[in-house]
Amino acid sequence: MSLISSEFYVKRSGMADFLDGLGETPGPSPLSVYIPPGMSVPDTVPALPAEILRAVSTSPVGGVIFLDEGENRLVLPPFPVSEKVVFSGIVKEPLRTILEQNYLVGLVLVHLGTYAVGVCRGDSLVSSKVGTGLVHGRTKKGGSSSARFQRRRQNQAREFLERVCGHAREHLIPHEKNLDYLLFGGPRLTVQKLQKECPFLKSFEDRTLPVMEVTALRQKVLEAAVSRLWSSRVIGWHEE
């Protein structure tokens, strides 16, 4: 019987120590399994808990599985695993390579009424802008006045998203050819509306990371998003 014993996130600054601690007391036949996104675990790998198989299969970046007699670990890194391979032993170097890359990443975070855009090299911001815009909240009133209010709100939202698009262009165009990834953050529906209003962002579709949930935007939220972007999710389990 397999039991999930832990689940946590490790910041980029803590991953070196975390990886150094893996395999300190290995069992007789440890394995390291690297799975790119969209691929399945090889049949040669011992049976894994359903939760682990589900986490790997639904991960947009793939995952790395470390199996030993101590604590088994699944690491979901911040950026995609590129090659499907099974190693004998606890082999960490391919994962270290992912984590040590100073990728250039654009961030476009948006709520209706607040936004933050920027570019980071590794986990350091290169440029950023945080701002607000007038978008009235919803009304519960009915009738013609409600319809007028709704049209005004839609116009405000469109104008706001067009302005966010302009700021995104301002920060992303200088790095357009060298940008490794683009991260969107905010309510998924709002992000989709921004993408519709800003065709420029479609040029990054092949290097867009999963949408991150963020609160109403301020500079510290943008900085926190950079830290979260570089964090790895770790799930541990053991056999009973």
C-alpha cells in the first residue's frame, strides 16, 4: 500500500539543498524517471500510486520521479522536462540543469481593474509595471438602467484590457526574439479576454506556461509571482 506522506513547494533557492538530500540512504535498486509533458510512465517502472500517475499525466511540464527505499519523490519542476528517460540510481543532473537555467520569462498578470506586466531573467525582475484602471463592479439592478450600466462596464473593461495590451507590448517587444516563456496570471476568464483583445500575445502561444492564480495586483504580487514561477512542487510517498 502506498501512502502520500508530504506535499510542498520548494523555492529555487532551496532546490540545491533539497536535491543534495535525495538518495542519502538509497535502497537496493533506486530509479530516476524523467517524464516530459503528455507522456506516460514507462511500463518498466514499478507500479506507482494512482495519485502520482495522475499528477504526472496532468502536469503541463511533466515530472521527475525518484524511487528508493526511503521516501519516494515526485518533483514537478517550473519548466518542462525535455526527454523521457529512466536512470538506475538517483540521477539529479538533468533536473539541476532545468533549475539552473536563467530563462527569460515575460509575465502578464491581470484582474479587471489592476494589472502587472514585466520580464524576469531567472528569478530577478528585469522590467516591470503595475497599474490600475477604472472598471465598475457588477450591478444587481434590472431594467434599462442595468443594461446601460452593463454596456458601460463592458466598454471600460475593453479599454482597460487594450491599455494592458499596450503595456505588455512595451515590455515584451524588446525581448520578443529571446523570450523563453510567457506566464499569464489572474482569473482565467479575464486572461482569455485579454488574449482576445491583444492579438500580439498569440505570437507566444508555443512558449506559454499554465495560467497562475494571483490576487489583485501590486508590485509585491508581481515579485511573489516570480518566486512562485521558479518553485517546484514536490510530492512524497512511501510503501507500507
